[in-house]
Amino acid sequence: MISTDDKLLCTQGNDFYLEGEVYTVGRIVNNKYFQLLTGSNDDHWYATLGDQGIYVSFDSMTAQSSKAWFDKIA
């Protein structure tokens, strides 16, 4: 379960999220989708909590890697 203000560690980054950095969960949309802040000016992308784990998906025109992956910090 993900909650607002939870901290997530980026395990595989891309142009917007850096591997090894910690990011903060913003507003929860529902039990599958939530905002993940980028760390600058409250900008965010929408993250998914799915069977494969936690990720932010991008189309190939937006970022070099189509997904950034995260682990929740206990």
C-alpha cells in the first residue's frame, strides 16, 4: 500500500528520475495510481502500483527509458 508522503527509492532511472535518489509520493488517485514528485517545483508524473512493482511509464518520445522503477523505503 502506498500513502501520501511515502518515500520511494529509484532502482532504475531515466531522464526524469535518477537511480539511487529518493522521491516523495504526492496525491493518491486510487489504489493503483498516484503522483510521484520529481523533486523540483512540485512537478510530478503519475506512478503505477502494479503486479510488477512500482513504476512511472513514459512513451519513448519523452524519455530514453520507457519506465522508471521504484522500491518503497520502509
